[in-house]
Amino acid sequence: MPADTTGAEQAQHDELRRIGCWARGLDALHARIAPRFRRPEVRARARRYLAGLLGRAERKNGWQLAEEAGERHPRGVQRLLDAAQWDADAVRDDLRAYVVEHLGDPGAVLVVDETGFLKKGTKSVGVQRQYSGTAGRRENCQVAVFLCYAAPRGRAFLDRALYLPKSWAEDGPRRAEAGVPATVRFATKPQLAKAMLARAFAAGVPAAWVAGDTVYGADGRFRHWLETAGRAYVRRCPARTGCGSPTGGRRRPRRWSRSSPPRRGRAWPRGRARRARGGTTGRWCPCSARTRRGRRRGRLGSWPGAA
């Protein structure tokens, strides 16, 4: 550029270059997933849909995404999501490979967590009055469990699963009306998280830790599965309970002794995390440790033997 280029012109030039990089990156991502869509018009709409998700629309609903794409009504966007023929699980696998390619790091963390989507009515799959972390209380909503990837170079979603409450899973007519596949059965949130983590492990996603909140920390079977798989984890237990046993029971937390290596069910040691002595496999489960002030406090724990 000429030497007398002003600062405003330089900033505009840099902004256009960034936009060009984003556009090329989006085209590359779309080219990766395009074969999953059978019809060319569906592939083209998928490209516009992705651009809309990255655009400036305040709410990413059907109407606003359609307007962002220059369409007069949302039927095309709605059809892409609920009627068009494409393999959502294959796109998920493509996304996972894309994330690992660009963000993969051996020190990354796999995070499982759920979120609620507030809804009105009773027709949306899985909707009922249940606790929503989004609202901070019980609301009429859907709940989904997500698997996220947190690495030094960035964060991204890897997988998702809609939570189907028992009231839905056991109601045949309601399932049929909503189009819930017969193969979908009731599964707890930790069971959904386990299935997503198993897919990530099988695909070789590099990660040093698995993290989860009390929904997963309170499930002894989930923790036992991670230990059996040799996966390091950090989780939170409810302050009212001890560590869950592999059979789903509870243990009263015990004080951690500096004179002996930590064992399953011991309280999380004060201060920095340390490995078990002598290089042995240590299991530091999250539990409720009584503080010096006599209060109970939920603490984070880990099993660093595989790290």
C-alpha cells in the first residue's frame, strides 16, 4: 500500500482481509460437509444457514436467519432442519474432525454440561417443566447435553444429545406424534454424556481431562466408567453428599491424610493438586470436605493417574 495511506484506510483494509479469511474458511468448512446433503439446493441453503449463524442477526431463529439470507419467509430454513434429507451424525463427525484439526491439543479439556431451551406449549420433543440452568429455576423447556472442547487455541462444540424425560419416553402416542424414533429410549444426563465421550475417545480426540458439574459428579457409575477407561477427570459433587460409589451409592467423605496416599473416597486435599506418592495411580474424587470453619463446601476433585 502507498506510504501515505491513512490509519482509517489501513483499518478498512485489515477488516476486508479478515472478512475474506472468514469467507474462505466458511467455504472450506461447507465443502467438508457438503457431501452429507443429497440435493444441491439443500447444500446451498446449508451454506446460507451457516453464514446466517455467523452473521449479525440478533436472534438466530427461522425468521431472522431467512432475512439474513435474503429469503422472504422462513419455510426454507425450517425445511432444512426438520424435513431435508441429510445425515446429522455424519456432519457431527465432520465437525469433530474439523475442530481437532484446528484446535487439537493434548492438554485440552472435554467439558460435559447441559442447558435449557425455554419453550411454550407441549409439542416440542422433550419439553416439560424441569430445571433449566438458563433460567435458574424450573421452567417449561427442553434440555440438551453438550460435549465441548476447550483448548489453548480456542473452544468449540463437539457433540449434542437431547434429554428425553421419562414422561416422554414412556408415552407411545406422544412419541409417535412428535416423530421420536423407536430406537430412542430414556437415558439420564450422565448416560448421554458417557455416550458422547465414548464417541470422542473412539475418534482419538486429544484431551488430558474430562470436566463436569454436580449433575455428573454425583453419578458414581459415570465416575467409575471414566476411571475404568483410564481417563483423568475433574468434577463437582453436591455439598450435601459424599462421593458416589461405582454402584450408585454414597460414601461419607473422610479427611485426607498427608501421611498416606489419597484413595477413592478421600477428601480433596487443601492447596494444590498432587499425584499419588511413588508414582502410583491416584484417585482423587470430588467430595464434600468439612472446612476449618465447620462448613461443608463442594470441592473439585480429579483422578490424575492417566495424565
